[in-house]
Amino acid sequence: MGADWPDEADVPPDGHADRRDDQSGPGRSARPGGVEAETRNRQEYYADLRVAVSTEESVTARRTAAAEQDAADKWNEKATESRWMWAEYQRKWQPEEHAPVDRSSDPPGSWRGDRNRFLDRVDNGRVEAACDRIATREEEEITPAMRATENQDPDRHLIGFDRRLKGRDRIKEKVYDTMEEVDSSAEEAVSIVPDAIRYTFQ
């Protein structure tokens, strides 16, 4: 067994007594555990921090812009396809031309539509009152809200705005059909007419 000489206790095997494994690079002072001490002053530290944050925000902004552009491209593609489908529908299925409805012998205040649909004075008056309420709600509540939604996105617009209200004759046709099918009152029938107010964004 070799002797443990005190003078050799702190000398590495290669003989370089001044060598340390935790020596750090220039400009950094070493701490226990290999952690380098901060040598920048406060101004330098915050300048570097601002550069790092600005770079990260720039990358995030580019990613967000790319995602928004991708969504806009998909929307435009779908809108173009929808317009084409609607044009094809109109081309293949032309609106039917109907002969004028003869109302010459009908009681005052009543309504008569295609296929001999008929509402007497009382029911027609109730439907007219409901149509007035629908128009008022559209003008005072719904359309302002839709316009506000439109204004939030410069790339989105309301189209077909002049056709947002279903025509009164069309509503009365639906009311008559519903009354015949489920034996409901005019008020009940008009309350379930679909798409009395409709909007389309593009």
C-alpha cells in the first residue's frame, strides 16, 4: 500500500497543480456548481431582454398573420364555390311563372295565393300584424347587431341585404300550409315560419 503524503493531496494526477475543472470562459466568474455569475449591468440586461421579447413577439405575429391568411383563403374558396353552386341552381331550376291570382270575388281584407291558398280577413289580419312585428324587430334590433358584426371584420360583408325579410306572400303561404297540416291557429303557424329574417355573410 502506498503512503498518503500531505504535500500531494491537492495535486491532480497529471501534475498540473493550477488546473481546475470548473474554470469559466472570459467575462464570466465561476460559482460553485458550475453556474456562471451575471456580469452585465442592469441596462445591458434589460436591453438584451427587450431584444429577446421583441423577437418572440415578431415570430408570434407572423404565425398569427399566416393563420389568418390561411383562414381567409379557405373562406374565399368556399364563397366562390357557393356562388357557383347557386348560379348553377338558378340556371337549372328557373323560377316558375304563375298566372295572376284572381281575387276579384274574395271578401275585403282576405288573402289568396297560389294553389288556391286562402286566409280569411281575421287570419290575414293576424298574419299582417305578425309581419309588422317581425319588420320592426329586424329594423330596430337584429340588423343593427348584424351591421356591428360586419364592421368588426373588414373582409366580411353582408350580401343580399335587400332580401333579408321573407316576403309577406311567402310567409302567408307557409302559414296556410302549416294550418292545414297540423290544424294550428294563424298565430301559432306564423311563429314557426323558418327564415322570416335571414342574413348572409361573404
